[in-house]
Amino acid sequence: DDIDFHLNLFQNSIDACKKAEVKHLVVIETPATRKLFAPLPSKYFATILDNSGIPFTYIHADGKLEKTKSYTFEEGIQGEIGLEGVTLSDGYMNTVGYNAGDWSNILEDKISNKGGKEETVVNSDKTIAKEDFAAVAVQSLLSLSWTRSRYLSVSCDGPLSIEDSDDNDRDYKPAKILKSDKDWCINSQS
């Protein structure tokens, strides 16, 4: 795929969001995105986001995304999700010496701290359930301020487990069958 095509498509999408007066963007960076644009720093995309003036949540997958064959809404999150994040300060664009897209250095620093190789930014041994990754994106919209921009990195340290009385980990199983068709939000108590 042509890099200019993807940058133009991203710019046009952001312009359409701005014209539609979208209040907050959620941008997903997958391992496939990093692989496709390995020679291209993420700064180009970050610059487009900054120049739009629309607050955003930029979510990076620090692992391969896999579909969970047995995923159900009732079971919910499948893995031990790890989150790292930075919320950009109010008025960060007006900071002396800041250039549009400089926040993307967070990701570039992460690459440097993992040996300086692009491939190491995505942990090849770890996988993240696509459904868990999507849940993080949805929760970012539901739970975080729409007036602030932020960067989130999502990782997974294996299947969700709980400790039993013997301090051994075992796979998590819900205590009862949850009925999502009967409850508006199955994890809230009324």
C-alpha cells in the first residue's frame, strides 16, 4: 500500500470529523499499522491529529491482536489487561518548543527503551483479544474526559485469572450466568 494514500485517507477522515463537529476521536494503532508504516514515524499521524484541534484518544496495541473464538458479552474481558497512558496537559500545543505531533515521541521512546528496533514495540510473545482491545476503546469513550487528549498503550499478560485460597492462579469463570438481554449494563448493580 502507498504511504501517501494512507496519510491522505487519514487526513480526509480527520477533516470529515472536524466538519461534522465530532467532539472526540479514538484512533486505533494496531500492530499491522506499525508494520505497514515501519519506515514512517507515527509523528505524521500525530501531527495530523494535533493540527485538527479535536481532542483524541490514541490507542496502541502492544501485542498481536487475536479474535477469541469463544468470546461472549456475558463473560467480558478475557485477559490480564495492562494499560500505560499519558494524558496531555491542557494547552499542550502552546508549550514553548512544542511542535505538532511531538507527543508521539512517547511511542518512539518506548521503541528506544525496548532495544531501538521497530519490531520490539509489539511484543511478539503476547496476544491481546480483539474484543478486550475494543472494550478498552469503548471504555475510553465512556469513562475519560472528551476535552483532553491522551495516549494509551494496551498489553495483555495472559488469560484472566483469580487467586484461590491456595494462592494458585486459575482461569476466571463468572459466578453465575449473566443475562445481558435483561440488564442494561451487566456489571452495574441497581
